Amino acid sequence: MTMIDMTSQILRNPKGAIARCVDDTSRSMIATLAALNFGMLAVYGAIVGLQGSAVQAGMSAIKLPILFILTMAICFPAMHVLSLLLGGKHTLKQLISLFLVALTGTSVIMLGFAPITLFFLVTSGEYEFYILLNTAIVAVSAVFGMRLLARGMEYLASQEESNGVAARKQLFKVWLVLYAFVGCQLCWTMRPFVGDPKQPTVTFRKDKTNFYSNLGRLIVKQFR
């Protein structure tokens, strides 16, 4: 299956795509999903970084895929181990494939918003608005990806005995909250992704604010 076929199936028939990827845990399938995600996230990262400079675009193209991969790597072990303790029968490769399918869904949606991002990049030079726009796009895309992941967990549960399924569903809900908090914190730690034209290009920016207070400040500023 080509990368284009893979993305089309995930959008048109997510249940079938999940079943195929979870049942086929070959190295080629996992490598295809990983490469697909890295490429799409790198493209969107480069577009986001263009607000600042070409150098910032290059750094964001590298940092955005790393952000999502690191978030998954940090949260994955807890999900895998606790799920097994609660009676899960899935293999490590199955869960990795499922996570990559969900991430592919997120990446595809983000790339679909790329023309809108480019439009506002060209027509509006307002830095704060551009940050909020891309934050909203990433949030919407991530929700779609989490829905795919939830479907995948349901598919894995349907292949197993009913013992412990209810407990694993509750665990998954708690894990989603943890995943969101880790992703937000890691995003804040790795910033900037959107370059500020008024400041020099830097790889990482350090200050004493946090993601949530800064997001609230930006939203309030837009409605003043």
C-alpha cells in the first residue's frame, strides 16, 4: 500500500484502516506510517515557521514531528503496561501501529488546513493571531487523531475476552487527559514553532510563563 492509499483509507474507512494496520504489524507497515507522519508534520511545521524566517521554518519542520513522536514515546509505556495489567492481550507492535494510525489522522488533517494557514500568513502579519490560528488547527487535528485512537482501542478490545475491557476503557480516558497535558507542556518547552519577526531566531525560548496563561492572554488580546 502506497502512502497516498494509506491516507485515503484512514479518511474514508478509518475502521478498515485500523484493522489492517493492527493486523499487519510488519516492519514495512510501521516504517511507512512513521515516514508518512514525519513528512506531513515536517511540511506543516515549515509552513508555521515561515512567519519568522527561513531558518525558523527549517527548525520548525524538524521540531514539530519530534514534538508528536516524543509525546507518544513519553505516554506510550504507561498505556501499554497498565493495559496489560488490566487484562489486555495486544502486542507491543499492535499498539505502536495503532498509535501511528491515530497520528497519521492528526497529520492529514493538519496538512489539509495548510492552505488556510498559508493564506493568513500572506494576508495577515499579526503574530499573536497566527499563533492562535495554528493552536486551534493543531487542537482540532489532535481531537480527530484521538478519536481514531479510541476506535482502535475498541477494535483491540473486540478481539479479546470481555474480562477487564471496562477497566481499560476508563484507563484510556484518564490516559487521554495525561496525553494532552504532556503534549501541551512539551510544546511549550520546545517553542518557538511560530517565529516572531520582531525577535531574533532561536532554537528554544525560555521564560517564566506557561502554556495556559499565555494562551489565555492571547485570546483576551484578540477580543479587546
